[in-house]
Amino acid sequence: MRIGPHDIGAGAFLAPMAGITDPPFRMLCREMGASLTVTELISAHALVFLSSESHRRLKPTFVKTLALAKPFFGEHPFAVQLFGGEPSQMAEAAQYLESQGAEIIDLNFGCPARKVVKHGEGAGVALMLDPPRLTQIAETVVRAVNVPVTAKIRTGWSIDTRNASEIAKRLESVGISAICVHARTRDQIHSGPIDLETLAATCQAVRIPVIGNGGIKKP
């Protein structure tokens, strides 16, 4: 598989997971054969706010946030995941991460956490309920950076609003380099059967690489 200029070797990708995929964990997974690892999701709002000169006095918080965007020694390509709901803010955060060494920017359109989706009006998978805004965010970030941009989505918000294929087409049209699909809806969170039918339809809808995610418990 190829993502922008990066040739990704054979083997499973490690999904970004909040509170889990820190540098030591990613390093262990690479040593065990993972072909690509991604950081925990990082708030674009927090990154832009804390990286400004006027707020760097908030050093403990700033250092903690930036620690999420640090690679382990030798991590290549280094992929960082961002979440947020404002196009300009996402673009600014992506530019900052690129300046800090990020080689792939991954956009989170799949997180189901309540504090992220905010009753369907926030970020993460909530953006799948608003395809035009999701598309605008992706396009703005792609135009703002020189590194490849990827995206993480789900099959949809609910079983009645599954729109992964539509979203994938939109993302491809604005320059997204690859898409990861957690083959569950937001309602399922992280449990229940995965939807291979929707995953297959999403793969067939686009020409860019599509990575399946969810329900993998053994090689």
C-alpha cells in the first residue's frame, strides 16, 4: 500500500486509540510487525490555543498536549491524528504538526465519545451527519499541508444513516490519500458485529486505499 510518498509494508496497521497508543505502545507494536502506527487523537482546538505565544506560559498543559504528538525513535512514517470541527482551526493545527515532523496527518471523523460528538453537533463521527462540513474540513487541511492527509470514519452515525461510501467519495474528491473505516456505527461504539457489506461497498466506491478496522481479535 502507498500513502502519498510512503510505501507501507505488509502487515496490520495499529488503530489510534485515546489513552493507549502512546510512543512506547506504538514502538512495541512496530516491533511485533505493525506496518503503520498512529498517535492518539489530538484536539485541534487545544493544539492551536496552547501553541500560541500568549498561552505557552501554560507550560504543563502545553507539554502534555505536545507529548501526544511525539514519535518514538525511528518511527517512520510518523502519523498524527487530529480531531475538531472548524476547518481553519484544523488546518492551522495540521500545519503546526507538519512543522514538528508529522509525515502523515490523519483526520478523525470516527470517534464516538460523548465529549467529542457533543450530541451529534461536534466533531468525530458526528461530522458524518454533516457531509458538506466534513468535506470542507478535509479539503482545507489537504490544501494547508504538504504531507499526505488520511481520514478515519465509521459506517455511519446509526444503522439507518450509514453513509460511509458517500463520505469516502467526498474525501477522495478533495485529495485524501487513504481512508480507514471502523466497520461499526456510532451507536455500536466498540462492540457488536462489524458490517463487512458496507466496508466492501466503501472499498468499491473509491480508488484510494481503504483500511478495514474493528473486530480483529486474532491474526
